[in-house]
Amino acid sequence: MRKTSPTATARRSQPVALQATPCQQLRESADGSSSPLESGGTTLLLDRSDLARELRTSLKTINRMISSGRLPAPVSIGKRRRWPRTTIIEWVGMGCPSAADFARLTKA
């Protein structure tokens, strides 16, 4: 019979914390301060790393959101993709809908 250590048993019994999505993190600011997007950033166009920093998430999560169609469509400048800060602020304000829903809602 295999014995388990008390710490291994304790680790298994602890509940797993669910991570909030980037949109939830921005909208549920505990201290009531404005989001970093609205706090007077100077960059008009955000690249992936700027976007990750502004949404307080990882670059890997941003890449997943791009590939799954959860971010608004970027603007292409040559071969580079950038997101206008105003578009991202509007997207977060709408509750972070999918790219297709965001395009449909903003087209009207």
C-alpha cells in the first residue's frame, strides 16, 4: 500500500482558485480607481505587449485571445498589427464581447 504525506493530502484538498478574465479584472477594480487604459496613457496604438500590460494579463493570454477571436480586429500597418487605445477602451466598456459581436455592435 502506498503512503502519502500529510502535505500532499492537504494540497489535494484545497480548492482551486479560478482566475478572472482580463476584462473582469479591469471592471472589478477593488479600490475603485480607474483602469490603466483610462488613466491617461500616451500610446495611441497598442502592440501585443502593450495590450497585455494594459489588460493586466500575460502575452500568452493575449495570443490565445487573438487566435480564438476574443479581441477586436487590429489595424494593420505594413505587417504589424496594432490596436487603437480607444477601441480597446470601448471593448472593455462593452464587457469584452467577441470580435464578431464587437464589430456588429460598433457598426450600427
